Amino acid sequence: QVQLVESGGGLVQPGGSLRLSCAASGSIFSINTMGWYRQAPGKERELVAVWRSGRSTDYADSVRGRFTISRDVAKNTVTLQMNSLKPEDTAVYYCHVEQTRYGVGYNYWGQGTQVTVSS
């Protein structure tokens, strides 16, 4: 099992910044992706940003240019720097890890951290 511990959510005014962090621990073998998803009330969970094992990254169109994902491979952490936050960024943000073990893929989720953008 892989445990994911998230931190850094909170309340921020529009235009502000927040930094989310996620630390993975436990039975870590070969991580393929580490990323962040979010789910707003009444909406489906959506991908926000992802880091891939080939060191490529990808972002949702709605956050590209404002959010930056980074990973510390040695520490098995992934960080999401969120700038120029908008009210529509309000959601519960979930850390996600996908890894392969003996040729089988496994998905793990964090417990979620609330991000609220409001004046």
C-alpha cells in the first residue's frame, strides 16, 4: 500500500497563491505518474496537473500558465504551486499516484485538501 499525505490547502483571496504538497510513503516501487485532481461541488473530478516518469508534465487548460507542478523524486513528493487563483479554482484537491508493480498498475488517492478562493 501507498499512503499519500497532502498539505497546504486553505482560504485565499482571488489573485492570491497557495502551495499544495503531497508526500508518498509505503510500498513504493515504480511510480509512473504523480498528480493533482480536483472536484468542485456538483462537478466531476478533473485532472489539474500531472508529472510523468519521463519528467514531462501536463496541465488542464484552465490552469495552464498559473499552476506549476514539480516533483522531488528522492523524497517522493509532488508539489502544486497555484498562482493567480480564481474563485472557479475552489474545490477539494486530491493527490494521485499511479505505479506499476510486477506489471500491474495501481492507483492511490490522498484524502483531499480544501482550496477556497473567495474575497
